[in-house]
Amino acid sequence: MLSGAGLSAASGIPTFRGADGLWEGHRIDQVATPVAWKRDPTLVRRFYDLRRVAAAKAEPNAAHAALTRLQRQWGPERVVLVTQNVDGLLTRAGAPSVIEMHGSLHRLRCEAREDHPRVAVSGPQDPEGECGLCLAPLRPDIVWFGETPHALGRISEAVAACTWFLSVGTSGVVYPAAGYVEQAAWSGATCLEINPEPAGGPFNYVLRGGAETLLPSLVDHWLAGTP
Ligand code: NAD
């Protein structure tokens, strides 16, 4: 199951691109690239501080709860939850295992070495914070444009092996996530999209509407039988 910003829309977290093509009033190249971080860390820190505060105030919605129920009942090997979201709401809903391929607002990482330990953060990031191993500055643990998402090998394996591929609330414009539906279809999976707007892709079934409305009954249906 691949989710995007639409999964958290009913929790009051705005999706990525507004009609103006901006993310919360900012151009992507101002706040979501390594170059932006080098150029103006204060602006980038403030941007993610605000997103972190908003995510902490938000509550998981019925769609997060439904996916959590499915994964708890069928187990994380059978229900692989991959999300592009950085808000942590699937985990807060109680999902046992979530692959956060674009990172998390709730962690910081070493600016110099990606393999150095992550640091949990709540509230605004301390600008003076340092990596515990090498004393380099800390940055948000967000995968910015131009960087490699997390767990790509694990995700690819799961996509190639799945019998059902469910895409929820993603516009299908950010790669590599946007390519997973093609990979799943090519491997013979049945592909289902839940989104009020068509995102495009080789879907066998499409449910138009909000995830918070459609997912709970779909999950009930699946749990009542075998998909
Ligand atoms: P996107 O904003 O590009 O697309 C959101 C999609 O959700 C759209 O196709 C829209 O039609 C759909 N949608 C809107 N309301 C919905 C609802 N109630 N139910 C189901 N679908 C709904 O998002 P994306 O494809 O995830 O790409 C966004 C990128 O920005 C990701 O890299 C992500 O890391 C980041 N981002 C994350 C969050 C978050 O963590 N909540 C929020 C904004 C952006």
C-alpha cells in the first residue's frame, strides 16, 4: 500500500501542491532541496518546524485507523505500508510497521553522514544541535528533492511480490514512488487507486472520493473475506 499526502488531508494537513503550485506558500527549491538547506538553513528549519508543529497537533483520521486495523489483523509481512508522508500519523494511529520513504518530521539527522544516528525531535529544531558522533550540524530527516528515498530495496521487493497494490492519496508526480504502480502492474498485481482526482496509472479499479470515507468500508470488506 502506497500512500501520499491525501491520506492525511482529512486530518487537516494540506497536501503538497496547492493550485498555485506552491507548498504552504513556498517554492520547492526554497525549502525542499539540499541546496536550499545550504543557502538558507534558517528558512528551511522554520518551514519544517511549522510542519512538525502542525503534524503534532493533527490527529490520525479514519483512513489511518483502517490501514492500521488491516496491518494488525493480517500482519506486516502481508500488509506492507509504504508512505511518502512525513507526518508520522500512520505510526501514531498504531500501525506496527510503516516504511517512511521520505523520512519524518519527528527526527533529525547528521548533515554530514546519513548513517549517523537519528535524533528524535518535538517542537522547533535547536539551531545549535550537533550530531552525537561527529559534531556536524543536524538537519531535518526529510528526503529532499535530489536525494535518495529510504528503503528502496525493501519497497521494490514488496511491490514486485504483491498481489494487490493499493495507492491512496498520491498525485503520482514524485518519483520513484510514482513509478511503483507500473512496476506492480507489470508484475501481475491488481492495482487499486483511492483518490478524489485521477492521478493516472494502470489501475484495474478506481475509487473516487476521500480515503477517510472509502478506506474503512474497503478494509471491513477485506477483513470479512479474502480479496
Ligand atoms: P500530492 O500533494 O502531490 O497529492 C495529494 C493527492 O491526494 C492528490 O492526488 C489529491 O487528489 C489527493 N487527495 C486529496 N484529498 C484526499 C483525500 N481526502 N483522500 C484521498 N486522496 C486525497 O502528494 P504526494 O503525491 O504525497 O507527494 C507529496 C510529497 O510531499 C511527498 O514527497 C511527501 O513527502 C510530501 N508531503 C507530505 C505531507 C504529509 O506528510 N502529510 C504533506 C504534504 C507534502
